[in-house]
Amino acid sequence: VKLISDSHQMLGEYDFLFEWAEKPTMAKIEDLVEKIDEALKDLGCHYTLMTK
């Protein structure tokens, strides 16, 4: 199941925007956060996830 679009945009020097194909549940957002955490864990960087 495709949860987010393939497209992304550079909003600032390091910003990315992903659009959900449908309104996400809290469980889907938590799953996304876990995947982002896993992908970035060795980089030592921080991120902010914003929703409307």
C-alpha cells in the first residue's frame, strides 16, 4: 500500500515535503517516525515532522 507520494520538494536548504495519499492515522504517523528514526540513527541528525 502506497502511503505517501513519490514526489518531494526542496523548501529550504534541507527541507523535504511528503504528501500523504490519504489522511493518515496516528498509527501510520508513528510507523513513519519509526522508519525515519531507523534511517537516520547513524547520522546524528534531528528532524521535525509537521502535520496539518
